[in-house]
Amino acid sequence: MTRAPVMTREATAEGTHGALHALFPLPPEAAPRTWTRRGIAAVAQIAAVGLGAWVLLLRVPGLPSWGAVYAEDYWEFLVGAYQHPWRLFVPFGGYEQLLQRVVAQLVTYLPLADAGFAFAAVGALIAAACALFIFHASSGHIRSVPLRILLAAGVVLLSSAPMEIADSTVAVSFYLLLAMFWAALWRPRTRAGMVAAAVVAFVTAASTSIVIVFAPLLAIRVLKLRRLREHAVTAGWLAGCLVQLPAVIIAYSQGLSRLAGFGPSAGSDNRVGGSLTFYAHDVILRAIGWNLSWRLESLTGRDWATAIVGVALAAVFGVIMATQPATRPFVVTALLTGFVFCVVSTILTPWVTVWPVTITRESAARYSALPIFCMEAAVIVGVDYALRKRRGVHARRPEPGHWYARAGLRPALAVTALVVILATSWAVDFRYVGIRTIPYTGRWSLVVDQFRKACQNSPSGVMKIHSPTGGIFFQDTSEYETIPCSRVRL
């Protein structure tokens, strides 16, 4: 009788070590290119970013996104930049938002009438630049160039974008988080790649405190990759966290941090339960697309629709992990990262889990962006591995009719299904009314006129505003903040 082999502790450790190391594969070496080809590649990438930004600007219906200044871009960052020029390190919402304040400060040097276009264009350009970064940073896990283009397109065509995060600077951190996930996994071969990874990590960490969720992944990176050159992204993340830390401490000490319970009390009685419910209804269910999920929900009810999508996703990821063992570390990491990010974010802001959700309003759509994108990335990685197997089969040159030849049908079907599902979702959700949609009564030109009249009628040369609405008042009341008219280019 043959005894079953016993898994030793050493073998288990080696398997775990190998799985963790597989999270950080080296990308293939690029073929040598002439200066002409490098120039063409650079022009093509610049054009791709411009095209991506243009597509994003088209995704907000009604009043064009550049026809208004969205939310905190106006009443927090722009107003703050006018009041206190180059005062960049100011906690807001309990943490530092460095990138947003830098952009707002630069916008103050433009005519006020151009502020709407500036904020929307910068937000769209940064999002498109994140897509280009992800195209390069995913080369270790996704060898197929078309599939990497598909992944990058997923950033620009993100289903939840028109609801809340498209074409603004205040929400650009949620695009940076997508790039940060891939930066943490990337092992760039060039100095330019290392610098890009470090910059993405620094800017993300200095602009949103939730970047702390990447600490375990970066810790694994430090343990598994011992060479100093592998840790440009780690250094950038740490530098950004050092910028972030004083703001978090100050906000906490003043009771203005979510860590200290600052914010509406709604949903605080059962934060974990509310967070898990949000993940089920607003991440799992919405993974098939915003409008498609509402269509399914209208036919079956929210809970049944969530169960149907959840079972389908479990089947897809189960097949990927069963048939592509090499993808298991990435798939588990991607799904777990998205889950932890969503849970931590909604536990800290429990009120968003109980606010009503309608087809035109989801107050926490921003927290679903990274989890859903990670799901899409996991599927694309699985399909890429299937294609690699197919290429390996073709390299053996099987005889006609051999089962190897027929096996190539499966990855072809997988690619077709992936493209059809994503394209359908992206097409349906390209433009729809959401929180980001501003009514025509909110035109930026009306605000510019208010600013102009306020300065014309102010004997002291200052205008008085009241945050957060930004309404302008002429009465001399100390509760209203002031902006010197000399700092506004009217």
C-alpha cells in the first residue's frame, strides 16, 4: 500500500514563498529601439493620454463638466488658494490632499472664467495618465499588449465614473489608487519606470490617507524583493505618508478626523454590518455595470440580483484559479485589496452605507471604483495566462485533430466573452446622470459674474463668501470669509 505524501513544513514554506514572490514578476525585456521608434512611441502615448482625457470629458451629460467647478474643487480648494496662497498643508476631511491644493493654487493664476475648464481638464488628464501608467505597470502580470490596452481602457471607461469621480480634481485620488495598486506590484526595469512608480506612490499617499491599505502589500514587497532598486515605489509611498501624517494627527487632535468619530452619526451603530452590506450591494452587484445591475435588480430585487452576480463572479474566479494556478496569488491579492479598501473606507464613513441609493445617486460610488477595477484586472490576468498556455501549445506544433489543437478554442472563447461583457457594460454606462451631473443653474459663468459684481461693489477691495455653498454676500459680517479682489483675475 502506497502512503500519501506528507506536506512538510519546509515545502509549505517554499510554496508560500513562491506564491508571494509571484506577486512581483519581472516584465519581459523590451526589444532595443531606435530613436525614431522611441519618438513615435512617445508621441503615441501622449496622444493616448489626450484621447483618454477627451473621452472622460464627454462622459458627464447635461452641463459639460468644464462648465462648472465641482464640489470641494470650488468651495474648499479654490477658495482656500485665493485666501491663503501656497498654503498647501491643511487638513481637510481629516487628512492632507496635497495634489488637489497644488492644482487649485495653479488655477488661481488663470482668469477666473477658466477655472471650470482647468479643474475638469486636469482631472481628466490625470485619470488618463493613470491609465497609461497601468498599461506599463501591468506588463509583468499581463504579457498580451491588447489585454493591457483593455485594462487601461477600463480606467477611462470605469462604470462608476459619471456618478461621482469623473472630470474633477477633488476625486482624482480614486484614479491614483488604481495606479497605486499596480505600482505596488510593478518591477520596472528602467530608471524612468522607477521614477514613475515613486511619483505615483508619493502623490497618492500625500493626497489621500486611505493609501494605508497598501501597507501589507508593500511590506510583502520589502520581504520578498531584497535589492534596493526594487523599492522606489516603497520610498515614494513612505515619503507621501510622512507628508500625510502631521495632517492626520492635527485633525485627530482637533476632533475633525473620521478616526475620532467626526461626521454624521447615521450608520455608526453597526459599522461592520453596514460596510459588508455596502460591499455586497454596491460592489458585487454593480460589478456588471451601473445600468445593467439596475436592470437586473428591477427584475429580481436587490438581494436576489446580488446573489446572482455573486454566484457568477465566484464561478468565474473559481474557474480561473482552478485552471490557472499561477494566477492565484494575483487574484487573491486583487480581490482582497479591493475588499479591504471598501470595508475600511465605509467603516470610517458609516453614513454613506445607510443613505438611499437611486439610479441617479450613489453617495459612495467612489469607494466602489478600486474593488470593481481589481475584479476586472483579475479576470484579464486570468485570460492572459490562458493565452500564454495557448501559445505554449502552438509552440509544440500539435498534429491536426490532436486535443491540443482543439484546446485553443477555450482561451479564444474567454477573450471573446471578456471583450463582449466589458464592452457592453462600458457602452451602456458611458454617459448617465449622477451626482457629478450639474444643472445648468450651476454654470460657472454665473459664479464668475457674482465674483465680478462683489468686487465692483466692495469699497474695501474684498469679497465675502460663505462656505460650503460659495454664495457671495455684501454685508460686513465677520462670520463670512473674505477673498482679496486683487488675487482674483476677473
